[in-house]
Amino acid sequence: MAFEIQSIMAREVLDSRGNPTIEVEVRTKQGISRAMVPSGASTGIHEAIELRDGGKRFLGKGVQKAVDNVNKIISNELKGRECTEQREIDMAMIEIDGTENKSRLGANAILGVSMAVCRASALELEIPLYERIAGLSGNKKLILPTPAMNVINGGVHAGNSLDIQEYMILPVGAESFSEGVRLCAEVYQTLKGIIRERYGKNAINVGDEGGFAPPLSHAEEPFELILKAVREVGYEHEIKLGIDAAASEFYSNTGYRIEGRELSGDELMEFYKDLIENYPIISVEDIYAQDDWYPWQNFTGIFGDRVEIVGDDLLVTNVKRIKKAIESKACNALLLKINQIGTITETIDAARLSRNNGWRVMVSHRSGETEDSFIADLSVGLGTGQIKSGGPCRSERNAKYNQLLRIEDELGENAKYQGMI
């Protein structure tokens, strides 16, 4: 066979937090294709299961079981198949696993193979990875995405008292991806100086996703700092704002506890309404808990034509939950995370379903990342027009932005930038 998988091998490596993750190598006639799997901290309960070893080794976070599942089970099943059969290969792994959430083999084991096979097929076909993904998805438009860069952290990503987890900047007024990266980098460095001057050097240490975590406690304070930096560099028209509330993290059966108050879904909507009316916010993510459907629907009915309402924990890149959200009009955008669902085929299906129903799609990293830049090619290949990969800091974040800069160069005059969303 022309594109035969000669061997599949996995190993345990480290992610950006120093925790173990899985790397998979697929060997074909053209050479070795590698893929590394990310890991989340703020994870939804409906995500596919990341298999960890337990015990004392690596404080229970080892992935040798997942590695063994690749080397002893998946490899035997897939060796000899053609790497260009992405859907067939992904479905075969799902069938071998036999569980709803990939808990037997581990979504990390399955995803590592799925990513590496996708990369191997691009190598064998002698085309860029983004072009291969475009072919698999049926997408005809290669688009460089607008980056949503996390510049101030709260919630589980920080040690301050902010309840909202991420404050992001989006260069929607830039003329190109490279200009958008430059604008964000200039704002980021200016913000760093403002925070250092106001709160001291300790406040400019960065979190897992490259954002700063100054000692703030009120939701408005990060916006004020960011906008001060935006004004100083003169990009008020080019830069807009976004948040990831990660509301499941401050939700309980009694409501949403934010800034010392216990709020109902309707009261929390008023809280968000004040922020949207007072600041140039164009994107809001995970504004309610992952199974609290009614306030999602209510908020989307009122604000759906004003802001992008992104489901992350609500949807977990799962076609079944996306269908429910579409039918109930619970949001208008998908946060696409490959390790939430566990295969490239299912990721493509989730993106296609969302786009076919008029939703926007934002490809996303995880807080525990690697130097693998797969999602950069994914965003271009799917033509999503948006990517979330952290602040312009830390190499595992910039690896994605740098790959997109390379793709922009490759496409030359054919490089189209999403810009205004």
C-alpha cells in the first residue's frame, strides 16, 4: 500500500506544567510524524477521559498506561493501514475502546495517534498539514485566525482574587495575522510595564497561559489596566476584549459566588451586562455552568446579536452537546479543543456542525500545553477564523503563533485574515 503505517510508538514526555503527557510517533515511508497531547486544568465533567496512572510516580499523573495502550493495543490494530484513512482509523480506535468517554484506552492515547496519523498523511501526500486538514473537512477557505490572547489571569489560573478566569485581547482591526500578533505583543509589553509600576515586580510573573496575575479582586480592574495599555500604544480601534468566565468553577447548587456575593443566573446576567455596556467586549466564554442550560438560553436570546457567546465546558467539542445547544439556542460559538473529544475526525465533525448552523468556531489550546503547533494548522485548515493560544509569552504558546506566521508567509498573497468577527 502506498501510504502504509509501518509502526506506531508512544512515549511519556513533559508538558508545559512539568506534568507527564503522551507523545506518539507514526512511521511511514516518508519518515516519522510526531504529535504531543495537551492537558487542561479547568476541565469540563463531560470531556473525554484523560488516562492517568495513579500511585506515587509523578504524583499519580503518569501516563504509562496510555503509552502501553498505544504500543500494545492500538499499534497492533493500525499497523499496515493507510495513514490517509483518517476517519476509518479514528473510528477503529473508538470501537476498540468501546466506551462513551474513551476511558478504557484513554482519550490522550487515542488523540496522540489521531494527530500523528493526520500529520503522517500530510507528509505522505507532500502537502502542508493545514491543507490536509482542509481536505479532510471539505473546507475551501484557508483563513489566518484572529488571535484571542489571554493577558490577565484569574480563577484557577491565578493566585489573585479575580473570579473571571481569563481576560483576552483580540486584534480584530488588524490588516493581517502578523500585524495582529504585533499589536497584541505591543499591548502585552505595555501592560507589563503598567502592572510592574503599580503592583511591583512580583505581579508580572506569568501564569500557565502567559497572562499576568496582579493582585486584583474586582472584575472591572483588569479591563481598566488593559485599556490603559491599549490607549498608550494607540490601538483603541484595533483591539477589542474578551473573557472566559469559567463559571463552572464558581458555581454551586445555591448559585454563582462572585466577588463575595451569591448570584442567581439572572443576577449574573446583570453583572455581565454592566461589563458589556462599559467595555469593548465582543466575546464571552463559559458565562454559566456546564449544565445550567436555562441562563445560557436567556443570555443568548438577549445578547446573541451583540457578542460572541462561546461554549467550552458546556459543549466539550461533543457533537451531541453541540446539537442540544443549537436546538435550545444556548450559545452562538464553539470553543474547539481536540483533547476534549479525542480524535481529529470528531473534532472536524464538531466544527462542521457548528459552522453549518451559523456558529463561529474558536480553536483553543489547553493550560497544560506542549511545543506541538498542531492547532495552528487546524485553525487554518478548518477556516475557523479564530484561535485562542494564550499570551504572547512562553514558547508553548508562541509555538502556535509562530507556526501561523510561517503559514502566512507560505500562503503569500493568498493569505486571508479573519479580522473583524
